[in-house]
Amino acid sequence: MGWLFKTPSDDATEATLRALHTQNTLDTYYERGKALVLCIIVGFVSALGVSWFEYGTDFSVWENTVNWFLEKIRGWVG
């Protein structure tokens, strides 16, 4: 009998290790899937929040970030 496994059979040890591996694989898929769904939800909510903010004010995220960056690049190049 071993220290970790309470049976002298190698087949039982292999079955236990296989079960642990399967559970670990399923756990990894669950965590990655949960993270993907959370990223999609947070991205959608962020897009709605930015859209609402731009609609309620004269502030435009596009004009103040992307266009500013493009003008900086044009200033450096030309």
C-alpha cells in the first residue's frame, strides 16, 4: 500500500489519476468559458455606457482619442 493511494493495485492508481486529470480539464474549460462570457458582457456594457455618455454630452471619445492620435502621427511624419 502506498502513501497517497490506499490500494496496492496499479489499476486503481491509474484510474484515480485519470479521474483527477478529467476533473482538472473540465475545471479549466469552465473557468475559461466563464471568463469569455464575462468579457463579452463587460464589453457590451462598456459600449452601451460610452454610447450613453456621448449621447448626453458634446464629448466624443472617438474625436478625443483616435483622431488626436492620428493627428499626432501626421505631425511626427509630416
